[in-house]
Amino acid sequence: MAQNKQRRGSRMERGGRWLLLASLLTITAQAAHKSDTGGDAAIINHSSMVIQRLQELLQNGNASDSTLRVRTSNSDEVKIIHTHQLMLILQSDVFEGLLGNQSVVTLMEPPECAALFEKFIRYFYCGEISVQLNQAIPLHRLASKYHVSALQKGIGDYMKTHLASESTQGHVVSWYHYALGTGDETLQESCLKFLAWNLSTVMSSSEWVTVSDDLMVSLLQRSDLVLQTELELFASVEEWVNRNNPNISIIEKVLRSIRYPMIPPSQLFQIQKQSVLLASYQHLIQDLLFQAFQFHSASPLHLAKYFDVNCSMFIPRNYLSSSWGSQWIINNPARDDRSLSFQTQLGPSSYDSSKKITWNALFSPRWLPVSLRPVYSESVSSGSQSNRLEDGRPRLVVSSAVSGLDFAGVTFQKTVLVGVRRQQGKVFVKHVYTVHQSTDEVSDFLVHADLQKRTSEYLIDNSLHLHIIIKPIYHSVIKAK
Ligand SMILES: *[C@@H]1O[C@H](CO)[C@@H](O)[C@H](O)[C@H]1NC(C)=O
Ligand SMILES: *[C@@H]1O[C@H](CO)[C@@H](O)[C@H](O)[C@H]1NC(C)=O
Ligand SMILES: *[C@@H]1O[C@H](CO)[C@@H](O)[C@H](O)[C@H]1NC(C)=O
Ligand SMILES: *[C@@H]1O[C@H](CO)[C@@H](O)[C@H](O)[C@H]1NC(C)=O
Ligand SMILES: *[C@@H]1O[C@H](CO)[C@@H](O)[C@H](O)[C@H]1NC(C)=O
Ligand SMILES: *[C@@H]1O[C@H](CO)[C@@H](O)[C@H](O)[C@H]1NC(C)=O
């Protein structure tokens, strides 16, 4: 006991000396800074050398006063790292507690964290760490466990900005599950958005089968999923069920989240006859299939008089197939105004299948509201006029060629996907805007796009990739008795 106290005493003294040295250095540094204002002041900068020396200290273990024994759980593997108490406790109160009265500490870590432990400790000596996609979770775990808050935040930011990075097995699903465990809601939301907006890509990747029950249920609730058709979603959900064998309550939930009215009747016949999943579970969705066929048999507006059409089943998601809208690739978009005409179905109901609508879209790279437009008088120089024009913002207006299309009971919502890019059949989406007619209705349409710059990340081969989707939204109208 007494011996222990003594050891502790000498450790404290040593720590005290370090700290004293550190504070002396601060004082001299401040003094040096003050006199900097003189005429011939210069900065002699050896900070990289000092960092180099500190790293050598760790590498060689010189003057080490503490030893970490890192054990890999479920294995006999032990890593020994000779460290310096001061370096560790500067950034981690957990290490401060651990090293308070012992110089040898045994730590137990899961294999993926143990494998990165030296890298993690090196960060304490040089404040720098390289992170790869598959290292983000174990490093974040270590930073959280040892309360290294700057590193924790750094890796969190890294994850938020690297969702779209190319990786062989995909990483966003595992990051979402990790964020759920740590309660990081911002990261959860970023991951969910990424998965929803790039769903076609995710569904065709090996990541899809790693989606958890809860994540699948929350994804299927969303109306902003970007995918080819609802049938594609059904097929992918079936594959997910086959591979994951979830329990019956989950199967019921996911099957009931499919929006059957958005699938044409001929394809509904097909899945009823050919889906192995429905062969066993059709009874769980009998009522939904019946409603879907009812929807296809009459005008949606007629249906709305008898049934509630204001539920998610009748709300289209962001379908990329051509009956719902059109892709629009605008080359050199900053140059001038462009227009596009395209046709869509009147709506998803089979009753309307022969009816088409023509839409006109107008894109202006630098549109100004009337109130901001230059007044064309003699006194206004052409220079200031063009300045004004530079202030304009990108704008997209989509209107139907026939007027009076919005009648009681239905509105046509326009969704604009930006940055849709197909690479080896993959679809990528950067932004989703939903408007009634014009992007003036949203304040941030392409606001950071920098269309003038060839290097803008919104331009693929100097073209802006848009995809416009027309979605009829049905309202409940006055009920027929
Ligand atoms: C000293 O040099 C390092 C790189 O070697 C640099 O990051 C740092 O900003 C420099 N400090 C000053 C005060 O110029
Ligand atoms: C640190 O240790 C290495 C190897 O043990 C030795 O070569 C080196 O001289 C030592 N450096 C200092 C500054 O003591
Ligand atoms: C360190 O010592 C304190 C009392 O001095 C004790 O409560 C604590 O458990 C000790 N910590 C370790 C890791 O041994
Ligand atoms: C979808 O993927 C693209 C490219 O990989 C990326 O730029 C975009 O941010 C992703 N969407 C979301 C919502 O994260
Ligand atoms: C089904 O699985 C979910 C989690 O995946 C669980 O919360 C639920 O209790 C399970 N239900 C049954 C009936 O086993
Ligand atoms: C549709 O239902 C939602 C909530 O379920 C409600 O907020 C909205 O006002 C309804 N819209 C119409 C047009 O009935």
C-alpha cells in the first residue's frame, strides 16, 4: 500500500515536471509572440521537426513511462505499446484515469479495433491519422471509448462526406447501423437520404442483403425513394426476405409497404402467379391487392368519392421509368435558356393508361424576379446591367401544354432530381426538389451549383443532368353518399 503510494508520488512528480516544462514553454512562446510585432520579426518554424521527434519517441519507446497491453478479444494475441503518459492524458480523460496509479494497463479490444490501435495511439503524438472507408467505424469506436473528442468529431465528419465514395462491398448500410447504435442522428439521417436517393444502386449491390429489419421498414415508408419502378422495389424486397428470413411480422410490414396501385395490373397478375414470396404470404396483402385492382378499374377521381385516397399507397415515389417523366441533359447549362417537351401518362391508373400529357420545361441559368430586373433607361450602363444578370439564379418551370389540368381532386407535383448520372447502369442523385410548377417555390434550387465553372461537381462532361418526374397526387373529394 505504502509502496504503491510512493510510486504514485514519483509518477506525479514526473508528471509535474512535464507540466511545468510545458507551461514554461507556453510563457516563452507568448513572450516571443508579443515581441513579434517589431520590424524584422520572422517565424522560425520547426513544428514539423518536433512532431517528427515525438513520433520517434513513440516508435523507439525512449523514456516511456507507461505500457499498453492491447488484447484482442477471443484470441491470445497481445500487442505491447510503450507510451508516454503525458501524451495520452493530454487528449483523453479515460487514459488519465487508467494511468493514474499504474504504469501497465491491459486493454481488451475487438479484433478490428485492436488491428488499428497503433495507428490510433500515433494520433496522440502527431495529431494526424489517415482513414479508409472500412476503418471509419473501428476508429470512431476507439475515439469514443477513450473520449478523444476531436478525433471522434473528425471521423464523424469524414463519414458524412464520404457516403458516396466508391467501395467494393458498400459501407453506408453499416454506417447507418453504427450511427443507430451510437445515437448519432445527423449521420443516421445522412445515410438514410443517401440510401433513399441512390436506391437503385444500393438494391443491386451486395450491401442490400445486409440491411437490417428496422432499416428496411423505415426505408419502405419513404416517398422519396429513387428507383425505376415499384415492381423493381417488390423484386428487391423479395430477394431481401429470401436472404434474411425475417420473422412473419417483418414480412407483413414490408409486404404491406409496397405501393401496389403504382404497379400496372398486368404486372400485378405476374407477381401474384410467379412470386415465391407471395405464394406463401399473399393472404397478408389480399386487401391491398384488391384496392390496387379497384384503383386500376376506374378514374382515380371517381374512386376518391368512395375511398380514402390520401394514404401513402397512392402516393408515387420517384420513379425513373419513362412513363413518369424524362431525363434532361443540358450541355453547357450556363450559356442560355433551354426548353424541353416530354410526355407522361396522365396517371398510374390503368383506367388512364391511354391518356398522355405533354409537358413543357424551361430552364434558365440566370433568372431574376421582376422586382430585381434592371430598368432599361439611358442612365443604366450596360456594365451594371450585366452585373445584375450575374445575380440571377437557376430556375426551372414545368407546365402542361394544355391549361386547366389541375382540377379538383388532383394536383401534379413535379420532382426534379439533380445529378442523376448513369455509370455502368448506376443511377446517382445529388438533390431532390419538389415543386408545384416552378423552382422559385424552393429557395435552394442549384444554389451552390456554380454552373459557370467547368469544374462544378454538378456538371458531368460539362452537362447538367436533371430528371423531371411528374406525380399526380390525389385528394379526397366530397364523398358520395
Ligand atoms: C509551420 O509549419 C507547418 C508545416 O510544416 C505549418 O502547418 C504551420 O502552419 C507553420 N506555422 C506557422 C506559424 O507558419
Ligand atoms: C531512442 O532509442 C533508440 C533505440 O533504442 C536509440 O537509438 C536512440 O538513440 C534513442 N534516442 C534518444 C534521444 O535517446
Ligand atoms: C487507482 O487508485 C484509486 C484509489 O487511489 C482506486 O480507487 C482505483 O480503483 C485505482 N485504479 C486502478 C485502475 O487501479
Ligand atoms: C447519391 O450518390 C451520389 C453519387 O455517388 C452522391 O453525390 C449523392 O450525394 C448521393 N445522394 C445522397 C442523398 O447522399
Ligand atoms: C420480429 O423481429 C423484430 C426485430 O427484427 C422484433 O422486434 C419482433 O419482436 C419480432 N417479432 C416476432 C413476432 O417475433
Ligand atoms: C392527407 O393526410 C395527411 C395526414 O395523414 C394530412 O396531414 C393531410 O392534410 C391530408 N390531405 C388531404 C388533402 O386530405
